[in-house]
Amino acid sequence: MKHVVVILIVLLNIGVLAQSKKKKGAQEVKFGVQFKPVVPINYFGAGPQTVTDSIASLTVSPKLGYNLGMVVRTDFSDLLSFETGINYIRRNFDMDATGVVIDSSDHSDFGFVSYQIPLQALVYIRLSENIYMNTSGGLGIDWYASHVQSIGENGLLKHISLRRYWMHFSVLANIGFEWRTENAGGFYVGASFVNPVKPITDTRVDYYYDNTDRQRYEMNLRGTFITVDLRYFFP
């Protein structure tokens, strides 16, 4: 939570800075803030993963998360831009296990935090005087904060997800619509696709049954998701 507070303070300072920015030459630099609900998908190996054996059935499922950050956009013209910034991303997961032989079950959840610097080229199509449609693509530089652990509500699940890399990359794609105003700034609604180049975790889960006996399950989490993009650019 403290990371979110720090980012919010940074965003407020950027808003103040944006009010005093000036155009330089033919290029214009815009500052914005964004909030993106992270929506899990069932494609590219990113959906629920289930492992079943003679002891138990274990399922790890991605669920709704969020992406919060700032945007710095350099407009080369009304139709071509380059965009970067920094984002705080929290992916959330549910974990459920059910005993096959012994009547037992457990549930846990956990969140996996990363930071991303996106590098994207944007191309616009002008739909009306103030409304533009854009498409973009690029690369995300990702930093993964730490390993994460969790324990089941009934104490039968013990889980750890080890980050596979402290830094890695994601493929980014985006489409959306922007309403640009002279005095009130720019309002943007769109959708993005984020696909890490490789799985982001080595996940290990111990399921305890029959008192002290345990069974270990291992899997990799892809971390691929889409977002609903809500942005505001300062005037």
C-alpha cells in the first residue's frame, strides 16, 4: 500500500508540473495520469492452471488487479506520438485445493507486484475536430518487486511464488479513443494488451493432508493480461 501512496504523491507533483510546461519547437510534451483495471484472460497460457494427482486437485486462477501510473507523451504531430512513463502493476490470484482421497479443501489468494516503464509508438486517426482514435505498440521494461508467499485459510496450503527475473520485458499493444480540449486537457478511454516475453514466476505449492503428510505442486505463471485504460492528460 505504501508504494501506491508514493505513486499518488508523484502524480500530484506531475500535475503541478504539467500546468507550467511549455511547447518547444514542433514537439509538445504532455503529462498524464492513468488507472487501468487489470483483467485476466484465458489465452496465451494465462488462464487458470489446474494440477491433479492421486492426492489433490489444485487450481491457481488470475483475478482482477490494477495498474496505476503516470504517462509522458511526446507529440511529433497531431497524428504521431511517442509514449513512456512508469506504472505500478498488481496481479492478483486465487488458489484452491481439494483433496481427492481425504475430504479436505483450502483456499488462499496472493498478489504479485511489478513496475513497468512502457516504450510505445502511437499513430492517430482523426475522427472529428477533437476526437482521435489511436493504435500503439511497443515494449515494456518490467521490474518485479519480490517473491510472495501465502498460507491457506485452513492451514493446508503453503505457497511461494519466486520471481524468475528481477527485470524482464513485455510486448505491449493498445487501442483507444481520445477527446482533446483546449483548456480542460485530454480524456482517454481504451484497452491494452500486456504479454510478458517469458513466465514471471516459479510457483510452488505444498498441500498438507493426513496431518503432516504433504504433496508439492509446481507451475509457472505467465502474467499476461488486458486492461481497461482510463487516462487524463493535463492541459
